[in-house]
Amino acid sequence: IYAAADGVVEWADGNSGKPGVESLGRSVMVQSGPTYLAVYSRLQSVSVKHGQKIKRGQVVGRMGGRDGKPLLHFQIRKNGQKSPPGNYLPRP
């Protein structure tokens, strides 16, 4: 899984989710400035550490799965509120 934007890793846990979002499993949260937070969850493994500065396109973790199918929970939070991630990703 690649970072959608430059930022700083706010949470990186290879075993469970951040307190309050445990149901998301292994997770990475990347803060991009004061406004945006990207959440990558249901990961098989985590490749970054808390406090690490990362660049767009950098590997943050490895895709998880269930029943032999790939699975990723990707979320963008703008000012703490969930926002459709498609609004921030490049269009083909």
C-alpha cells in the first residue's frame, strides 16, 4: 500500500488498531498538514513507524485480505470528519 500524500505517521501498529478504532485491525494513519489524515487499515503488515516523515508513493504497509481476497480500508479525514477518498485521488 502506498501513501496517498506526504505527511507524518501519527499511528502505526502492526498488531491492532488505534484505541477507539480497534475494529480496523492493523493500521497506519498519516497526518498531512493540520487538515488531512489518511487511514490505511486491515493491513497484513506495517512498514512505517510513528513519527516517521513519509512521501507520497512511499510504502506504508502490505495489503491484507480475507477469504483469499485482497482487502483494504482506506479513509480520508478532513478536519476530523470522514470525507470520500475519491475526492483526493488522481483520476485515470
